[in-house]
Amino acid sequence: MSLFRKFFGTGNESSDEERENEMQTFSTENMQADELFTLNFRKNGGKFLYCENLTEVKNHFEDILEENDWFESEAVCYEPKLFSMLEENKLNYIKPENPKFLLASCENLIADEGSILFSSNQIKQNKPQELPGNIVIIATTSQIIENKSDGLREIKKRYEKDYPTNITTIKYFEKAKEEDFLHYGSVAKNLYLLLLEDL
């Protein structure tokens, strides 16, 4: 569609839905990556909690535990740097039998899809459907990138020798209201993102 049509319209009347889609496309083209990620992430059903410091990360994490009644339960976590958060809240992560959620970091946050990019560093060799239905992610604003290609380049740059495997994204954070071929094969997760400002 030409730029002039976006501004002035066409001779025939288009539906309200078409006009809304055109305006949304036009407005997202000029968005910064962090704004675009936030918009798409929420559209996908993700729960977003902004944190200015590590104290806020811990406080919001405790709020999530309280909201879901997850205190003194079991969780899955493969990253030693996050174990202390689980230990402080009396959550068992050693060989859990019935984990309530996964606590993880991520490789990147993909702005154009509003998705989370993982690798074997966060989820080992598990497929998304093998992970718990609830996920709590801790990420930083510097991890927001434009698209998957940029994410793969970042991974290649970050890991010169021990290149991770099982690189995957999770995009849908709530059940689709109606079945649609775009959701085919994907598993919806109840996902909380604790986003720490580091820029």
C-alpha cells in the first residue's frame, strides 16, 4: 500500500478493521525495539513486570509466588545463578517431581514477534511442550533485539566456543481463543517476564 493511501485513503470505503490494521502497521514501523517488544509481548498474552533494580526483581518474584500460591512448592531451574532466588523462598529445584513453574533467564527478547528466545543454557534439551505450563523469566532491557536473525547473530557472537543447542522461541502465552493455523504445534505458556532496566 502506498504511503499516500495510508494518509488520504482510497476512493472506496474500507472496513474499520482494515483501517485499524493499517494504522497499527504504520505506527509500529516507527517504534523503538523496546516499545515494539512490549506491545507484541502483551498482545501474545504475556505478563510484563518492569524492574529498576534487583530488589524490585526479588519483590516482584515474591508477588508472583504469592499470587499463584507457589511458596514452598517445586520449580524447575537449570541455571545456578538463579538458585538463590528459589532457596530464599523455600522452593525445591533438585529433582522436582511436580514442578509448578520454570524459573529461567533467556538469550534474547524478540521485538517483532514479542517472543522469548531460549537455548540449551536455559532449558537444556527440553522442547517447549515438556516444560511446565508456568514460566517466570528474568531478562534485561539490553536483551531486546529486533528479530530472530539478530538473536541468532547475538548467540553466535556471545558463545564463540561452547555454542548452545536447542535454540527455540516461545511466542504464545495464552490459549488461542479460536484455533488458527498460526498456533498449530505451539504450546501456550502462562509466562511472567521480570524485565530489569540495565541501559
